[in-house]
Amino acid sequence: MPRARALARALARAVDATARVALDGASMRATCARTMTKPNDARAVATARTRARAYSVGQMVHRDVPEDNSTMTWTFEASVRPKVDAILRRYPSNYKRSAMIPLLDLAQQQNKGHLTLAMMNHIADVLEVAPIRVYEVATFYSMFNRQKMGKLHVMVCGTTPCMLRGSREIEKALEEWMGVKKFETTACGTFTLGEMECMGCCVNAPMIAVADYRNGVEGYSYNYYEDLTPQTAVKVCEALKAGKSPRVGSQIRDKAEPIKGLTTLTGDPSGPFSRDLDQIKADVDAAAAAAAAAAAAEKK
Amino acid sequence: MTRLAVARKASREAYKTLFGARAGAMRAMSAEAAPNPDTVPVTVNGQEVHVPKGVTVLYACEQAGVDVPRFCYHHKLSIAGNCRMCLVEVEKSPKPVASCAMPVMPGMNIKTTTDLVKKAREGVMEFLLINHPLDCPICDQGGECELQDQSYIFGSDRSRFTEYKRAVEDKELGPLVKTVMTRCIHCTRCVRFSTEIAGVQDMGITGRGNQAEVGTYISKLLASELSGNVIDLCPVGALTSKPFAFTARSWELEGTPSIDVTDGLGSNIRVDTRGNEVMRIVPRANEEVNEEWISDKARFSYDALKRQRLDRPMVRGSDGKLQETSWEFALDYVAEKLKATEPDAIRAVAGKLCDAESMISLKDMMNKLGASHTTPEGMANVSADVRSSYLFNSNLVGVEDADYVLLIGTNPRTEAPVLNVRLRRAVIAGGATVTSVGPNADLSYPSTHLGDTTATLEEITSGKHAVCEAIKAANNPMVIVGSELLRRADSKILLKKIHAMCDELGVVKGDWNGFNVLHDAGGTVGALDIGFVPGTSASNDVPAKLVYSLGAEEFDAPAGAFIVYQGHHGAQGASKADVILPGAAYTEKTGTYVNTEGRAQVAVASMGPVGQAKEDWRILRALSEFAGVPLPYNTHEQVHRRLAEVAPHFAKLNEVEATLWMNGATYAHEKARKADASIPFKSSVENFFMTDVISKTSATMAKCTEARNEMNA
């Protein structure tokens, strides 16, 4: 796609986003509407277009940009350092690199949801490995983001059970409500809509997970919201945006019990039961006491 | 240890056993040598073989003479097991197994010709070809591509894949390695090479699944002196040679076995020519010298063989300019000068890249004229009396046995990158300690820099330094002296001390000789071996009136001296000359070179000299005729016989003759004095890419220098 057209399309999308000002009270300048990808980068645009099929986000090579380049430095905040040390203590000193994933995760929490080159370099320093070893890990795992994220990262489960229970509709509803396409960030920077593979919640399908980067490492949360409908999914996000804490877990039941009440195991169990170990123990003790008493009486 | 790690270790051990340097006796351990308690019997396609315990199934197949296709497996690298091409069937195993990663079990029944194996390989090939572009006609790997070859056997003639092929962005790895990453099949050989062998952890796999890419993630050129080897390792056309790109097809080339002269190792190379033109240089495997690697300088400086060549005899005219002339005139002119000059005023200097044949011819002619002032370039001060005093006595393979290495005035990474691979292995795999007195450089493995002054060295040689205890405690301690130390004016004073230390601290003991000199050019040891050093009667009392430079670039010539330059490139040396006799470069003459460990090897001429240039010993033979002192040899065989007469090891090509250690007697006559403390030790190689007249002329090497400078800036 010629660059001009790409730009036009990106701008159109921006205007589109601006039209849905209702989303966020904040003023929305067109420049703010820049999505995660840089429209002036032909390849990035191409990636954005095919992104619907890609699970991990972004490119697999780094390009120096003003906000993320090889001249920058970064370190863990002083308040986070005890956590870093605690993580490092878990592993023997000759297997320091085992701490790579926890440290990357911690760094990502500190940096409002994404990793920069400087952060990866710093972690390589801490772990005494070559930087490329960190880049490899950071690009491999889709939960590490290497581009600026919204403060709330909403991940819709797209795997079969959730899909059969309506995750596509949830996704559509969220896209509409946020005014972005999947893998994009809202103009105001509050939400990034993403997709995730099975998060092990199939019994309460469909579900979304939300990573909350608003409050740094201390206030970081990664919560599941389950048993959703398109309406409740939007409600959850609305509540999050308003700074409230919507109910975590299932939205309609306690845990994962059947919705219409128990259908089985409703009465008392009919047996056979296992042995009553307490009774056996009491019997044995009594027998032993009786024997001891008998022995004592005989002695007398 | 995991099963895989055991298999890896055992494979490596087995490899050492079979191909290692001291393998002669062990080589007998083959199928017939059973029953050996350390071997296990396995059956490959019905044939029983006995292989060492713990080796891989693939190794067993090779032992049985059964070829197993593979992409990711390479015997010099760790096992990855990710290409799945080497699948074979093992009886009682429910699935085909990846033979490169599976250790053998006693009694294993391995089958490689069954339908299951065929189907498995065809399946793997089909997957590999899904995303591989069909650009063989414009791919430089075409004709020598492992994927192409194997797809002839296992590939389908049509594709079932109807979607788009993926495309991957090309990576910029510098001026030597061209990348077409869409062709990459993710075997990770290049990643493992740069991590394990070259010791520069720059390459890796980023992304996952369909988005996985081999690269450096950040834009970074491959900062290794060995980067060119990834071209050979790449089984497809993803990494190819940038200077060679689109210049020739592999089947048009004719390969000639030759010897690299750009450093002192004598790496075995193959010079690929088309007609009278060198198209590329690739390594030949020689386990005892260069294994399978060569340095970038050896591989890529060949473009200089077509630049700035001296292709016709020239004489400096009365106007001070060099003018073309005929061979007859030039030879006659030089001969007259030689005859007219008193012998004591004649100097002969042999350059760093000279073959032994030309040097013995020059020396014989000089001696016949009564002149004996012959010196190797830059080494006026070196004694050639005792071979052990200037050779790499531990041998190159011996480096891997070393457990303590003291580097003196050398940076092996730039002076001999391929040797540095062995040093790295000694450190990483063998746990050796490396300390250095001299340049403080990143050697690509951990090392301790002790200092760069003679004071530090004297502290060690006098036994006062803390490292002395460590050297004494080591089983196989090793000292490597750089060639720059031999060029120092006080080299003999230093060497006397180092020799004494070697005896004192047990660097030389029993059958271990840990005293080593690392030379930095292909011709130096040959010169010393034939005694191309000032004779006993030579003196500097009479100032030089005639200097005969055999390819030497840097030599002392007083003003007014008549200078003859015989060589192949018009550079520093030729610019000073009064007469230029055009000689042949190392690819254009059959010549013998002795490497730093004293191994004489023959480089075969891959083409004729350019223009009117001639093979160097022939020029000297003709000149001797003109000068009235004809040399007694007319063929290459006869010159070579003469070499063997002077130094018997020339008769034993490709072998290393054990040297005699003189227990300190070598420098006994030298008075103990203080070394010149004002000059620090440094490496003889400041810019790895430009060390001799060929590499200094090379445009590719200039590009590399520029790229390296930019990177360091």
C-alpha cells in the first residue's frame, strides 16, 4: 500500500476515533489518536493490517525511535529493587538467567505496560547475559509488550470454548465501545484491546483478562472477568474506566458451580463410607488403656 | 545432566576420538575393534556397528556409512534438534526419532530406509518448503545448497500449500555477510556459531512461530573476525557472501587447495577460480590447523589480487619516474648492480608473505654472491638457531589441553582469530585461565589483564608476581609470545627471561612444551627455518648500497641505496624501488609455507601470475644466471628438494616435527640486562582487516575497517 494511502487510512481511523468522543471526557486531538503502530512506517502499517491473525504484537526487530532507542538508559525504581532482589534470590547465582521472565514482568509493570530496549538491556546487565538473550525471550512471549500500551490492557479470550460461548460478540462490543480495532489503543490511552489464547477459564467462558498498569508495580493487578455477555463486558470496562473495582471472577455466580443450582450430589451420600479413623483410634486407645489397667491390677 | 547433555558430551568426545589431533592410535577404534567395554553394539539397516557409549544415533549411522539428511546438526556446534530432517526409525520406538539428539542404546535397531522414515522426511521437507522462496535461479547458494540437494530427494514436485509465503525483512550484518532472511529455515547454526565458537553473542531468534526471525534484534553488524564462517554454515541461501554476490555460480568454479598467508596459522583454504580470476576463498577442513574455520581476512581479501598489481618489470628512469621495461633489461640491470656492489653492502629482506622456495632462492643467490645479510621483514633481531625458540611448540591442538595461558604482547583474537577459537574452547569448555601481559583487549572469553609493561613481565619472570604460583600449579601451562615482541630491539633480553621462566615455572616439562611464539604472517617461520637471517659474517659496518626486497614493505634503506623490489603489489615497498620485478601472489604460485607451529604446507597455484609477472623463485633463478651465479635448480621439485636439504622438515609436508627444548641454553650467551621499560607491549595487529600488502589493498577490507570504526565511534 502506498505510504500516502496508509497515512490517509490511519488518519481516517483517527477521525473515526475522535467521532466517538463520548468514550472519554478528555479532549481528543487527532495527534493523540496515533495507534500503537507508527503510520509512517510502511512495514508497521502492513503489520497492523494483518494483525488480526497475529497473536504476539509488533515487529520482531527493533528500530530506534525518539522514545525508545539504544542511547537510552533505564533502571528499576528504588521501591522496586527489593522485589528484584527477592526474585534473584530464588535462583542459584550460576542460573541467574532463570530470573529473566519475572524481571521482565516486573519491569513491564513499572513502565506502564511495555518494555523498551533500555529496559531489556538493563535486565541483561542484571542477569549477566548478552542482551540478545533477553530480546529473544521478550519477543517470544506475547504477554511482553514492546510498544506503548493503554493503561488497561483488555485481553479477550479467543480460544474455542470462549468462542463458542460468544467471545466474538464480546470482542465486537468492546471494539465498538472503545472505538478501536483489536490490538489497538484508544485515543485517550486508557484501553488497549487485545486477544489472548486460553487462560484456563473455560468453565466460566466467555471471559476477559485485564492487566491494570495505572498504579505501578504496587497497585498492579491482572484480573479475570468471567461469564460475560457483550453488555456485562462493556459494563466491566466502564467500571474500570471510572476507577471502580468491578467484581472479579464470574459475574453471575460464586465460582464455577452450575448456574441452575446443583444437579447432582444434592442429597446426603449413601455410602459405602470410608473407615472412621477417629473411631478406630479411640477403640485402639481404649483397648490399650484397658490392657494397661488389667496389667496394673494383676501386679497388685 | 540431562540425557541430551550426555549425548552432546559423548558426541563431542567421540568426535575428538575420531578426528582429534592425537587420534592416530585411537582411529583404530572402529567397527572391527569390538568387543570393547566402552562401545555398544547397534544395528543400522541390518548392519551391526560398535560405537562409543553415549554417542548419537546419527553418529552411529555415519559409522555404518549411512547418510542421514540434516540441516541444524553440525558436528562443531551444540545439538539443537530443531530441523527434524534427520528423523530415523528405531525399532520399538512409537515415533520416528531425531537422530542427531538421540543417544544410542545397546542393541538399538535403527532403520533409515523404511517407508516411515521416507514419509517423515518428506513431511519435514514439505513444511520447510512452505515458506522457502522459489528463487534458486537468483540465489547464490544455488548449486551448493543443502535444501536444494535434499529437496531433490525428499521434496514433492508440487505444493499443497495455497496460502501466501511469509516474508522476512533482511538484516544488515556488515560488509561481508549478505542476508536474504526470507530463505532462512531457522536451523540456528549461525546463532550457535556466533555464541559458541566466535564468542560474540549478537545473533538470536526473535519472535515465535510464524514470526520467528534469525537476527540481532537491534541493528548491529557481526563484530567477529570469524563472521564469514556463517556463510559456510548456512545450509540455505539466507547468509551468503556479500563480495561474492552475483559474481559466479558455484559450478563454474574450479577449486585449488591452498594455504592462507594472512596470519601465521597456515589455515587450509580452497581458492575458487573462474578462468584467471579468483572468485572466492573458502576453508578446507584440517582438524589440526584451522578445523573448519578461516578468518574474515583470509576469506575476503582476495579482491586485492586484482588491484594495484605489478604486472610488468619497471625501472626508475632519469626523471625519477618508474617506466615499463623488458624482463631482459630489468634482470640485466639488477644483475650488473649486484655484481658491481661489494657483497657486504648488499641487504636482502624477505617479506611477510613469501613462500619458502623464493626465499631459499634469494638466500642461495646472495650467498653465492658472497653476501650474507639476509633478514625477514621486521625481524632483524631474531635468532634462527633453535627452532623451539621461535615456534608454537605446544601445537595448535595443544592449546585445548592447556589449563593456564599467559599471553605476552599478543592479542590472539586479531593476530590469529582461528587460534582464538581454540583458546576460547580451552577457557569455556576446559576451564583454563587466561592472563595477559600486553594489550588489554576483549578476547571473546574471560581473561585477566595484568599490565602492559616490561616491569610486569619481569615481575613474572623473576617469580615475584602472584600468577607464578598459578603457573607452577598448572598441569599444562602455556606461554604465548606475540610476534611484536620479536620485533622489539630488546627482544633477546626479554626472551632470555621468558625462557628461564619457562624452565623455572614448569612451562616446559616432560613431554609438554608450553613455550609458544605466535607469528602473524604466513612467511615468517619459513624464513627462519631456512636461516634467512644475517649470517655470522654479516655486519652493519658497511652501509647498505643495494637492498633487495622480496615482497618486503618495510625495510631500512639509506639514501642513495639501489633498491630492487620483487613483489606483487604496488605499495609502500614498490614506491621506493629503483627496479620492480613483478612476482606472483600466493594464489598464483605453488609454494611452501610453514605455519607458526612449524608445519610445512604446500599451496598449489590456482592460476598464473598476472601480466608479465612470474613465479618468484623463477625470477631469482633467471637473475642468478644474469649475475653469473646460476642456482642449481630448474624445477619446483628441485627447489623443494633444496629446501629439504637445508631444513629436513620441508620433506615432511603437513606434519609437525617435535622440537628440541634447550633448557635455557638458547639464550645462554645473552647477557642479562634490563629491558627497555619505556616501550609497552602491544599487539602486532592494530587493525585486524589490514595487516599486509594484500589486505591493505583490498576494498572489502577497507569497508570492514570503516564499518568497525563506525561501530566503535
